[in-house]
Amino acid sequence: MNNIFLLLTIISFLGIPFFMAWAVICMIRKRPSKKRFKYAGASALALVAGLIGFGITMDKVIEPEDIVLSIPGYQEEYDVNTEIPVNITVLPENADAGSLEYISDGGALTFSESGIITGSLEGSFNIYVKSGDVTSDIISIHVVDIAAREEAERQRAAEEQALKEATQKRLEEEKAAEEVQREAPERQLWDFLFPIYFYVLFIDIRIITCYRIIR
């Protein structure tokens, strides 16, 4: 029915100038023009009727009463530059969804037709959808740079391994130094007694030699 009134409005709107022009031409040619003016008047009445009928039968805009926002398979963390699918349900079902406004804290997230796109900025961001005074539930999204975090973890592990190896090497060096210090007095005593031992041995040999010669 709405389409019928729309068609009537268009035809009558075009008919008014057509019949008016036809009536003026007839007047210039001194021909009967009264009937053409009647046609133009009838077109005007049809235009008014079409506008009224179109306005009455036009679907009314139903404002949303409730908005439900959800993320399928919600995760604690999302990577940067990633698209996150979202589900938006507007109630009642025949409510106007064209007036929805998508909002994210800080403006770091952008909305597409299929979901939310995280930017290159890390952090926690709240997203929600509103239409007039109706606001959906708020969802918090934590965005991290997974590649950078993994690289930092690899670097930290390498530093810890290097520190462990350096500590182990230092302990081994300290142990070796302690053994050297512990063996040093014995070596010094041996170095002191070794010449004396050979000197005494040499004296003993000389004494024995001289004793044999005397006998």
C-alpha cells in the first residue's frame, strides 16, 4: 500500500506542471483550456492525497529498547592489528539498527562491518554500542603485542641463561682459586724441605764415603 501512494504522489506531482503547461498553450492558441485546468487541479488533489496516504502508511521508525553486545569465543588477550568478530542484537527485532553508535575508550579500536579491529596500541579498552539513551553492556578487551612479548621472553631467557653460565663459571673459578690457596702452603713447605732433603742426603753420602776411605 505504501508503494501505491508513493506512485500516486510521483504521477500527480508530474501531472500538475504538465496539465498547467497544456492549459496555457491552449489559452495562447485560443482553444478551450478549462478542462486542462481541471486536470491540473485533480492532479494537485491527487498529490495531496498521495502525500497523506504515504505518510500514514509509511513504516514508523522503532527505536531500540535494548542492545546486546557479545564476542564469540571471548579471550583474555588479543593480538595487535587483529579483527575480532562481534555479535550485536537489537531488541525488538524490527527496531531501527541504523542509529547505532559504536564507541571504544581512547579510540584505539575501530569498528568494521564484521567486527572490531585492534590497532597497534597495547592496553585495556572498553567497547560498547549505544542508540540514543539505550546503551549495551560494556566489554573490556586487552590488547597485547604477542610477537614483541615472545621476543622479550626469548631475550629474557637468553639473559638468564647467560647469567647462569657466568655464575657457574665464577663459582668454578672461585673453587679453583680456593684449591690453589689451600695447596699453596703444602707446596711452599715442600719447596722449602726439598733442597734441605737433598743437602742432607748429599752430606750423608759424603760422610759414608769418607768413612770408607778412612777404613
